[in-house]
Amino acid sequence: MESAPKKRILILGGGFAGLTVAMELDKKLAQDPSVEITLVNRENFFCSLRCFTRWPPAIWISQRS
């Protein structure tokens, strides 16, 4: 008996959207061995600075107290 061909999901771009989609699909399909998820990005790292602008004022305020 032949096994069903593997389903392959290719996500291009590892920004916020690509990374979120990859993580959600991984959660939902982790138990399914017939699915392979691949995330392709130019860089080999992910850097998030979206909250960076909120931290310095909070640090400055806490140091003044």
C-alpha cells in the first residue's frame, strides 16, 4: 500500500506575517506527519523592535521615581 504524498506548505518571507502564519500552522498541524511547513527568508534571524520605542521612556520614568 502506498502512502499519500506529503503536503508541502511554503511560506515566503519571515516578517511578522510570515512568522505568525508559520507558528500557527505548526500548532494546528504538528500532529500530522504528512504535512511539511517551510519558511524561507533572506536573513537567518528575526529581529523585533516594535516595542523598543516604549521601553526607554518607561526606564527613564522608573529611574526618576
